[in-house]
Amino acid sequence: MNVGTVFLILDFAGIGFFAFSGGMLAARKSLDPFGAAILGAVAGMGGGTLRDVLLGELPVYWIVEPKYLWIALGGALLGYFLAPGAQWLATRRIVLIWADAIGLAVFCVLGARAGLDAGAHWTIALLTGVMSAAFGGLLRDIIVNDVPLVLREDIYALAALAGAAAYVTGMALGLDPSWVTIGAALFAFVLRGCAIQFKWSLPAITIGD
């Protein structure tokens, strides 16, 4: 499988899973289908939009290729209409968190690649990786008045940073781009998954009254 195909598959998957998480969250918040579509589109395409704006890649990718918008809308509505099938709130939240983890793992690599392709310094590629992975979910949570996952003590942005760093390092070493891409995304997903499963977190400061 060539690297272009790998990135295309990851791109579709990242948008779809992030949008799916937005649709599920919309159902949890009792929004209507239109609200779910908006929330899913924001979650699925927000990070990539910020990435393109910062790198000067205008018009942004989903305006040039509207198929990405349809994938986001489809993922959002799928998440919205499947959510009632999960009878317990905890189950729906678990699915939402894992869908978000997949989106994060994919977009941290895509964002890092976009930074390198734009000729940016590797440190900027790390930042575009983290922002691509985190910004859509940040907007999604803010819109429904939740504390964003990226701002909690959970290992979230750190997992995205690790995945972006793995990709940048692999490319600097001249390794096969397809394997670097897949490996970096899996690394970010495993790290985020372990944080979810084993409650890994960064220490948060506590200030008394």
C-alpha cells in the first residue's frame, strides 16, 4: 500500500470517528439531528481547518474536496442515531471516548505531516500535529458546555504530541513513510488507550479555599 493511500484512509477515518463522537455527544445532550450534524462537522473538520489556516493552505481542504464534509456529516448522523441503542449512559460515553481516541491518533500524524510538507521546522510540525488532533474535540466540547478533554488531567494532548513526535522522528531517520505513518498513529492510540483504560493522568495542582 503506497503512502498516499495510507494517508487517504487515515484522513477519512479520522474525520469519520471524530464526527461520530460529535454525533454521540449531540445525542447525549438531546440536540436535534441538525445540531448533531453541526457538532460532528466541527469535531471532524475543526482541527484540519485550523491546521490549513495556520500553514496558509487556503482554501481549506474540505472546501477544495467537499467529500470530506459529507464524510463528517455521515459520521455525525451515524453516531447520533446509534447512540439511543446504547441503553446506559456510561456505555455511550465509553464509545464516545474511544471514537475520540481514534480520531486523535490519526490527526496528530496527519497534522505533523502537513507541517513537514509545508516546509515548517520540525517543532512547528509537532504543534500542527497536536492542534489538528485536539482542536476539533476542543470546539465540540465547548459548544455543548463540557470541560474539554484536552483541558482535563487525562493524558490527551500528550498522546497526540507523542504520536506527532514519532512520525517526525521516523521521517527524519528516513524510514518507510507508510510504516512510519501507521506506527505513529498506533503509538498515539495505544498511549491514549492506556490512559483511558488504566486512568493514567498528569498531576493537577490543588489549591485550598
